[in-house]
Amino acid sequence: MTPIAISLVVCAFVFSGALLGVFLHSRLGTDHLSPESKEAVRLGMALVATTVALVLGLLIASAKNFYDTGNSEMVQLAADVVLIDRALAQYGPETQEARAKLRSSVARVVEFTGPESSAKTRFDPQAEEPDTLYVKIQQLSPSNENQRRMQAQALDFATQIGHTRWLMFVQKTTPMPTLLLAMLVFWLTTLFVSFGMFVRANVVVVTSLLISALALTGAIFLILEMYHPYSGLMHVSDAPLRAALEQLGR
């Protein structure tokens, strides 16, 4: 399921909990709705609310770190492709074929960076042709010290590019633990049941509970989105890679 679909399902559960609380309010006797009962429920739900706040805070921090890592990898990849192109340019005209290969490889990566691309092929290093850039650089025959130095630098950058692409491929998504998500839904639903249990139903109360449910599930939506840095509404921008592509071959 997509993050939007999961968030809508969570919102439905949470808001249904609030409506269940309102329904229970109309069915319970006055003894069950006494100030003592309300205070006991309030104390218990305070513990649940604290737990939810801590878990949501940790999840948001973890998801933001995962998203920032994806963004850093995109910038690193863009910088490396420009640097390897400069090293090949300084090597000499013998590297024209390798530079053309580099440009085609970067163009292919850019093609697969958009959220509309296939999840199976996005950033897949194995999607490249067998005749890789690394092999072409290795096949160069330097004739002086400067060319040997440029070849060594180009090989280092090629290795770094391959490393970054594998990281981007294996880290393109990480699922939120199902059990943790289920527990969050249970805690939030329980909280909203308690919210609705001690209030009389009216437009203001129902609207307030709905907005609160949307706000909390919005946090879950952001977490799920940031755990998918290369797809969805909050995908990492490929602008650095596109800017690097414009610099290649100059």
C-alpha cells in the first residue's frame, strides 16, 4: 500500500475510535461517567499519550535521517560524476569514449530517478551495459605521469560512483515495521475512544476530533513518505544530478 492509502486507513481507525467513544457516552450510565471515572481514564490515557509522543518523535527523527541520507547520496553522486569527467578530460582525447559512456550512464540514472519510474530499475547498477565505465578507464594506456595520475583518480571516482549507486539502490525504501504501525494505530484509537467517551456529540466536537485525527495521521504520512526518499510526494530532488549532466563533456 502507498503511504497515502496507509494514512487514510489509520485515520479511519482513529476517527472511528472517537465515534465509538461518543457512542459509548450515550449508552453508559451516570455512574460510569462520574468525575472519578473521568480522572482514572485521564491518568491512564496520559501514559498512553506520552508513549505515542515518544514513539512518533523517534520515528520522525529516524525517517528524517533516512531521507537526508538519500539526499546526501544524490548530491555525492552528482559531484563524483563531474569530478570523474574532469579527470578524464585532463587525461586527454583518448577518453572521449569513456566520457560518452559516463554521460549515457548519468542520463540513464536521471531517467530512473523520477517517482514515476519502475521501483525495480530505479538506480539499479546492474541495469547498465556489460561494458562498464570502470572497464573503459582500466583499458586506457597512460604514457606519462600525469595520465597515470588522472587514470588513478578516475578509477577512484568510478569506484565511489558504483558504491553510491548500490547504496541508493538498496536504500531506496525501507518499510515501517508493521507491528510498530499496528501498535501506533491501537494507541491512537484508544486515546480517541477516551476523548469521545466524556463529551456530548455535536458539530464542534465531531469536527475537532476529525481534525485531530487528520493531524496525527498526517505525522504518520510524513514518516512513511520520508522512508521512501526516491518516490512519492516528498521524493529527493534529482536537480543536482541534472545539473551535473549539463556539465559533462565540456
